[in-house]
Amino acid sequence: MANDDQVTNDIADDQEEQVVSPADFEEPAPDELLEEDEDTPEDILNAGQYFDDISDDSVRLHLREIGKIPLLSAEEELALAQRVVAGDKRAKDKMAEANMRLVVSIAKRYSGRGLDFLDLIQEGHTGLLRAVEKFDPDKGFKFSTYATWWIR
């Protein structure tokens, strides 16, 4: 042990620095280490570049898919709405699919308000399905006018 102390003193004298023994060193608390960390997993996720790329691809894919679905004429819309009232599930699905573009159009107006665009579209689709269930074609309104209130 005495030899080790002599070596430490010799090194300190040579470099003109103070030698700190391990006992003098205080380890920071784990909380302090977390505060100093610049890139926490939350920061990386919040940066969102990776997820924005995925989100953009998902939106493009969704838009491409709904763009393939033909729009309904006024007569087709009325006939489908009457079949939906009668309880036809296929008519309900077709009416909802044909109006998915309306959801995207309305969701665009609400983008940039703190919700992801895909989340807005998803909530809009939920409203669209509710509108299909509640729509009464005998009142004389277009479905898109009625559905807009449920989609918002």
C-alpha cells in the first residue's frame, strides 16, 4: 500500500495536478443523470421524423385506396340510403365507402391543431358510420350535408 501512495504522489508531483482518490469522487444521483441526458426516448419519439414518414405513407396509401371507390350519383345515394334504413348491411358499407373522401376533406380543415392527420381521419370515419346509421333519406337532404355534422 505504501508503494501505491508513493507512486500516486510521484505522478501528482510530475504533472503538477491534484490526484483525486475514488473515495473523494461523488457519483451523481440517477435522477441527475436523466436530467442531463439530451436524447431521451421521449425526445426521439416527439421529434417524430421517423413516424412522420410512416404517417405520410399511410395517408398516401389510404388516399389511393379511397380514390378507387366511385362516387355515388344522387339516385344511387337515395336508393342505398333506403336500403340502409331497411337494414341492408352491404348498402351501409357501400354508402360509407363512397363517402370516405368527404372525411378526408373535412379532416384537412382540422389538421395542425394537435392531432395526427390519421387520427383525425379515423375519428371522421367513426362519425361517418354513425351518420350512415342515422340518416333519414325521406327528409330530403343530401347525405353529405347530414354526414358533415357527424364527421366534425
